[in-house]
Amino acid sequence: MSKFSFLFFCLIITVVSFGGIVNGHGGSKVGIYELKRGDFTVKLTNFGARIMSVVLPDRNGKPADVVLGYDSIKEYLNDSRYFGAIVGRVANRIGGAQFTLNGIHYKLDANENQNMLHGGKRGFGQVTWKVEQHVKDGPNPFIVLSYYSFDGEEGFPGNVFVTVTYALENPYKLRVIMEAEALNKATPVNLAQHSYWNLGGHNSGDILSDEVQIFASHYTPVNKQLIPTGKILPVKGTPYDFLKSHKVGSMINELSDTMGYDINYALDDCDNEEDEDMRLAAVVYSNKTGIEMKISTSAPGLQFYTANYVHNATGKGGYVYQPHSAYCFETQGFPDAVNHPNFPSTIVNPGHVYTHYMLYEFQIKE
């Protein structure tokens, strides 16, 4: 176990006992919670365990809010874009909204044509999470949220107890820990943090001139409904190649889907000097603000999405978001893994704990 894993294991074990019965169905009041460390501030809501804002100084010392979102809780209640949410029980898509596990066929809630997206109509991004503990400021600000997902919810088997921890570290680091325990039946679990990032500021326009590097030599191609074909292909020679940093928009017109990027990458194994459980997934930089963000994860995949379906969405301060107004870097298990045995398994068996670590590291460059 790494130093980071041990630190947060000790933290969480004092807050949450896995397997405990938690009322995640309206028993907790929806609210807004803040984490603050100097001039680095994150606001969240326990509705969908969502990140509402991430504010840090740009190269000129001016505060920049670098995630898209809304001003009020009410707007999140009606959100269909998953702004800032933890999505699950299974993030991304499940083809035909069905799968077979241990000889039993499960039919799920189809909420995108005949497929399931991000856990169904009432996925984890549309429920109220319980606030287990909240330390607003000081040297180690953090919040722990939990949700109890019942057997049969959106068609999934078994009871599952889920927690997410958000914690601020110095300098300008946001750590996310997602954990889930299958309590009585084997079930797929694949959680993802679905913030829409714009390092130029949430109200700065499109992200096509921002520089992105993705540490993945392969990707999982999809059909017209964005369901993986089951193949894992090299990115070399395709517009999906971000092995070297380049502008988001430099090859976007070469995509077969001209709307933009919405694809899963099979991340390379990269040595991480700070934590052996993590790999570097992506680096993104905006010249508008001088802000760079590095994303590390323990997950095998990364969905890169350029807000293709965000049309005329009125967000914070009345600013209207449009396609390509942000990028999502959703670290995850591979989409539709339950129907592709060659993909890394997303099945969690009773008594076992699913763990998914993320680290966002921000730097301000001249």
C-alpha cells in the first residue's frame, strides 16, 4: 500500500464503516459545501456528489473558476449533462442496457435509445448522498459522502455501499477517492467523476486552442451509438493520437463524428514516483490563464469528451455554454465491459471493495 493510500485509508476508516445501512434516498438535506485551502477553493453539493466550482489564481493572480456548472441547487436537480457528478453504478454506456452475470440475464434502465448511459435515469448523479464528514478548511480540508444503492436499482443486482472523498492538498491538488462494496451479490461497478473543465475559465469560450496530452497508445473504437466494438486499436495515425501534446482542435475535423471527441482511451502503464497505484492519464494547458492540470488515476481507462452535446446551457453568472466549451477527462473502467470479456473486468464480488483513485494537480505557468 502506498503512502497516499494508507493516509486516506486511515482517514476514511474513522468516518465510514462499509456495509452500514445509510439512507441515501432523501434522508439527507441537499446543500452546498466548501473546501478551502488558501486561495484554492472547491464548492460541492451532495446532490449527485457534484463539484460545482474549482477556483484558483491564474498567471495574473486573478481567481479563475475552471469548471462548468450552475449557480443554484435547483438547476442541478434538472441537469441532464452530469455537470460535476459522480456517475454510476456503471459510468458510460452499456450496450442494449443488458448483460449476463453468473448465468443470470439482467435488463437495465435504457435512457439513451436502447442503451444505458451513466447508470440510467436515476443514476448516482441524480440522487442525494449523505454527508459523513466535512472539514471546510485548515491544513487538510475534505468531505466524505456516501450512498446506499439497493438491489434492483436501475436493474443492477445486489446492494452496494458507495463513498466518495474529496480532499485538498498543497499546492493546488484535489484528490478524489471513490469506493464501493458489493454487500450480497456480484455486480458491475464503474464510477467516474464527470466535471466539465475549462482551464481558461468556465465563461471563456471554447477549448479548441488548449493543449492536451493523453498517455494512451490505444483506444476502444465505437459504433454509431458510441458502444465499443470490442476492439482495442492503436491511436497512431488517427485523430485520437494525443501522445504528444497538441491543440484540442488541431485534428477534430478529421473525426468520423465531426461533433468532437467522445472516446475511451486504454491508458498506458506509467511509473508514478509518488504512488505506485496511480498512472498519469492526461495533461491539459490553457494559454488564456496559464493554468495546467495533470490527472492521475488508478483506473485503466479515460473517456475524453469535448462537450459535444452542450447546447445553449445557461450556467453560472448567466453565461451560456455551447459545444466545445469544456473537456471531460472521465477516468473509468472500459465502457460496456460487462459485454466484452477481453476488457478489464468491472465486476465486484461480495465482500470486496472497488477502489478508484484520482488526483488533479494544478500549476500556474507564466
